[in-house]
Amino acid sequence: MEAEAKIFIAGHRGLVGSALLRRLDGSGSALLRRTHQELDLSQRQAVDEFFRNARPDYVFLAAAKVGGIHANATYPAEFILANLSIQTNVIDAAYRHGVKRLIFLGSSCIYPRICPQPMREVSLLSGPLEETNRAYAVAKIAGVEMCRAYNHQHGTRFLAVMPTNLYGPNDNYDLENSHVLPALIHKMHMAKVAGAAEVVVWGTGQPRREFLHSDDLADACVFLMNLPDDRFDALLNYAPAPALINIGCGEDQSILALAQTVKEVVGFAGALVFDHSRPDGTPRKLLDVSRLRAVGWQPRIGLRAGIAHAYADFLGQQHDPS
């Protein structure tokens, strides 16, 4: 990206968008950002007007409606409608207003529930999805297909990146609607403060998950966006899985091991109790990141250090009067 480029970070207040903002701050580029109140990305006319007036050169599409198992299973209509609307409007406007490159942020839940591990990009659409977040996954799959279709028909340069499970500053720590890691941080902290004897964790503890700090994801996205034309185009034209690349750390652990690490970082002294009546979700979700490693990127933030960073962020949110 040129030093004077105009870069639109859609969703700059969220977990991913705020990480991108931190990563690009001081780059010299004009960072375009709009709050939801200033620009509702689900409204086609408003999005078109923004692109026509602001004329961004590069777009990071990090805006999305996200949530954990409970939220996805409870509000599937809201998840599919919001995400389809946002990405359709932004991707189409980016094409019509001459954006040079766009990176669309998806999710590893696009891959089948029972998928060969680690999950390769070519596994997309090779089997049934996890039922608890199928609506969200279908929306994200549609975003991948939009990038491919626009590249093929209109010669755009839109790349879909599929991150693994993310965590970090500005995460959602709500106990009903958050993902597993921030929910565990919140639960462990509450139990520590209350002097509780135990913390109840959903499921059996056996499913395995991979986690990546949001600052590492932002660094990977900027790295990809800055690739020379030939290497960027090679990703767009990769025959088995065009315009799609996984972003992760290449390592996973059980929810049991994750809960134990969070317990140690937070300093909760009680017991962990697993509620087997609650859903586990997909048995395992480990991304194959060999293509990302091949282009020269790998993460820098270890899981324990990252959780400590996230816990400090959670404590900061608790003491923020706003």
C-alpha cells in the first residue's frame, strides 16, 4: 500500500478492526473509519455514497455480526441477514468505485463440521457445516464466493482470509454472547472476586481449538495486503482454492487445557466443572496454515502471554466508566 493511500477499515471499533487500526496507525496512510451511527453498512445507498465520496484505495472488511455458540444458535436469522447485507454492500461498492485491493475477513467455521485436520482451504463446501453456527457460516461462504466471482468477472483483486478463533483487546466479554476464551476470562474473574469454589465450563472440555491474538491477525492482513502484485495475484488465482487463505498459528489445545491456562492467568483458585449437557460444537478446528507460512508470515504472540494481555484489557473495560 502506498504511503499516501486511503485505507478504509470497516468495523474499526471491533476486535479485528481495532487491531488493524493499531497496526496501521503511524503508517502515513489516510485511515478512513466510520462508526455504525455514521455509516450503517447494511444500507446499500449509504455505503455507495460513502465509497463515491471517500474513494478508498484499499479496504479491510472486518465489520460483521459475531458471537459464540449460544448467540449463533439463538439468533440465526439476525446473523445471516446482517452479515450478508454488510459484505454484499461493501464488496459491490468496492468494485464499482475502483478499490485496488480488498481483504474480506471470514471465519474458520466455513469449513465442514467433520473435516480432515488441519483444515485446508480446499475443504470448503466438502461437507455439512456445524449446525449451531450454520447461518453465520453460510453468510461467510457467500463472501468468499463474492470475492471469487468479482475477481473472475470484473478483474478485481479481492482476497478472503479465514482466521482461526480470535481474542484480544476490544473483545466481547458478555457471558451470553461471547466466544469461549473471553467468556472464560469473565467467568474466572467473577469467581475469583467472589471467592467461588468452582467455575462451570460448557461442554465436555474435549473439543480442540486454535487461538490467535487479534494483533497477530492484523499483522498478517497488512502483510498480505502489501504483497507484491505477482505474489498477491498468485493467491487470487491459486487453482484448488482461489482467493482464499487461512490465518492461524498452526497449534491447538483442548478446551480443558485452555480453561486451565485462563484459570492460572486470572488467578482463580477453585475447581473447574464441565457441564456435559451443554453443546461442544465442532470436535476440532485447526487450520492448515502452510500456504500462509509459504508466503513468509508467522505469528509472534504466544497463547499464555496473549491471554494475560486480554485479561488486562478486560480489567480495563471493567473500570472504564463509559
